Amino acid sequence: MGITEEDVIESLEIFTMVPSFLLRRWARAGTDLVSRFRSQIVDGYSQLSPSEREKVRAVLEMDISDIQDILEGAYMKTGKKQLKILSESSSRSFIELNLEEIRKLIHHENGH
């Protein structure tokens, strides 16, 4: 299981909450957004349904290249700049860092 372009498009508000100029700045700087938004992430995750949690776990196990390909496809369909920024190769380390921090956070929250 993984995510599809349709999953990304259905969840577009997650990607467009942050203005594109800020996202680009944070991606270039390799900012750890998970630590900045820790409580919101924990609260949001705790409110997800089991199937939504399963999708989150699936994303956390996906290869970054696959994630970026899906983001690029979703960008082509929607034109949302945030998706384009995240699909660029220069954002790879930013995505890796934040996915790893989410893995740690979810692992900790599940008491493992």
C-alpha cells in the first residue's frame, strides 16, 4: 500500500496551508518542521481513523523518489506550487528529515 496522486489531491489543504514562498525557504534550509509543529502533529494523528493512520504509515515506508513522483503528478493535475516545490530534487533531504522525525514521533506516541 502507498499513496496515489488522488490521495494527495484529496489532502491538498495539508500541502497548501503553508504559503509557497515559506515552504520553498524551509525546504532549501532543510528545516525540521516536525519539531516546530509537534503538538499539532500529535493531535492531528490522534484524530485520524485507523484507515487514515494506515495511509500515514504507508507514506512513512515509501521511497522518497516515489513520494516525489506522486507529488509531481499531483502538481501537474492541480498546479499547486507547494506540490511542485516538494517534488523538486532539492527538497529530497527536507522530506527525508521530516518523515524521519514523524516516524520517531508516531513510534513514541504509540508507546513502542
